[in-house]
Amino acid sequence: MNRRVAILVLAHLPAPLQCLLDVLDDRFAVFVHLDAKTDAKPADLRLPPHATALEPRRAVHWGGWSMMQATLNLMQAAREHDVLALVSGDSLPLLPADELLATLTDGGADRIEMLEVADDPTLAGQPREASFARHGWEQPWRFHNFVHWDDRLLNPFGAADTVRHYGLRPDRADWLRGDTQRLVAEVLAGLPPRPRLFPRLLYGAQWWALSGQTVATLLPALHRPEVQDYFRFFPVPDEHMIHTVLGTLPAPPTRGTPMHTMPAGTALDGPALRQARAGNPDLLFARKFNPAMSADIAAAIADGRFDALLQG
């Protein structure tokens, strides 16, 4: 079968990923990167014939360069398809399969959020809190500071991983993390400012749906050594790199991200799925799905009733 649409999946939890794999039928080509930090392996999944698990797997850390490496590997693997959509492993479609396929192949604008980031050089060496206080958001701080978040001791969300990996008490783990972060911060603060490689910096949600033609235009630029060096120690490059490079190219018009993200602590149940789509018809997926917290969705997927659940 000639599958026009490739769904690229960045996953780290096997249970919601399996549900997504069960929902995406053979009208789609599915490419999965399963975080190497998880105990699960692709062999533990019911991987359908139209799905490919990428090897080798990378340990992916939130906000680190590893997130972009995994994304670039997915894009390279799926580059021959007409449309590529990047989603998380805990996401689900907001449309029945036939409607989702028709919408993604309608020939319309690429779906990616692109917002220009304020330039504030005085934030160099400043904590993120200074950016929040001044601008109400974090991104200007990202532009003028270097991080190395592909390390459990240096990642701002790595505390639990530090305790588990080193077998330390939480207080000892905090001490180790704190000292390591201070030492590395001194080294990173001594690096020269980033060169003016781009006329402007753009930001947006990391989830998108792009035409194969757009991806073919993007990939050579994204693989340029100077571009990768620019974003290698950039905070959260997955929310900036593709967006910024795309902003320099003669690309087709864009509309916002196709992904709805549930607020923290809320369950993605059937009504929430339908409400997300009704609130914004440009949304095609919703994330933060947990089958243990959303029994109605999990049961519908198991029984082959997911499309009916979406339609109410």
C-alpha cells in the first residue's frame, strides 16, 4: 500500500504508545522512537506491520539536544512520504481515521506554531526567573544562555531520575545535582555569545504536520554543522530549531500546531477529546493520554470503538 501520511512518534511510556499504535491503522505509516531510558523495548509492543521502530534508540531528555536528534532521525526515516506529522507517544487522534487522513492530505498549509521571540541580550547569564519577570515567558532567556540538559544531573526535571539511577537518598541526590549544576553553569557562562546565524528566532510547540516537500527543503538546512552547533546547547531546541530554520526558507503558509495538550493533572477522556476538536477545528491530536486514568478511551480502543467514541 502506498501510504501518503507518516506519523512520527516520540514515545517514552509503553502503555499509551500501544493504544496509539492500535488506533493508527494501515492507512498510515508509523515511525516510532522509543526512549532508551524506558525499561520497555520495541519487542515488548504489538507493533503492526505498517509501523517501524527506529534503532538505535537514544536516551531522550526533556529540553535537551537528544530530543532534536530523535526528531531528526524520525524525519529522515519518513522523508519519502507526502505528509509527516510529529506526535508524542501519549497522544491520540481527534478525528476518525478516514477524516484524519483526508485532512492531512488536503493540500493546505503546513501545521506548525511559529511565534517570534523577543531579543534581550541583558538576559545573558541571568536565571530563567528574570525572563519570566520581564517578559512573562521563558524564551528570551533561552536565546542568550547555554545549557547541557542531556544529563540527569543537569536536566531541570531530572531529580527523580537521579535518585533512581544512582540509588541515592533524595537529599544526597539534591546535593550532587546542585554541585554539578553550579560547576557546569560556570563553564557554560564563559562561552562566547551565539553568532547571529539567523535574522530572528522563532518558537512554537514541538508538534507539527508538514508536507513532504517542506521536510525535504528543511532537512539539508537542519543537518548543516553550524546549525546543529547553534542549537546543541540551546534550552529546549525542539521548540525552536525547526521553527527558526523554517522561518528563513521560502516555505508555504503555516497555521498553528495540530496538537492539543491537556492541562497537568487532568484526564483525557472521551468528552475532552471531542471538546478539544470542537473548540479548534485545526487540532488533529490531543496528548497527555493515560489509559490507567481514562478507562472509557482504553475500553473503546480495545473493543475497536475508538472512531465511534470520537463521534459521540
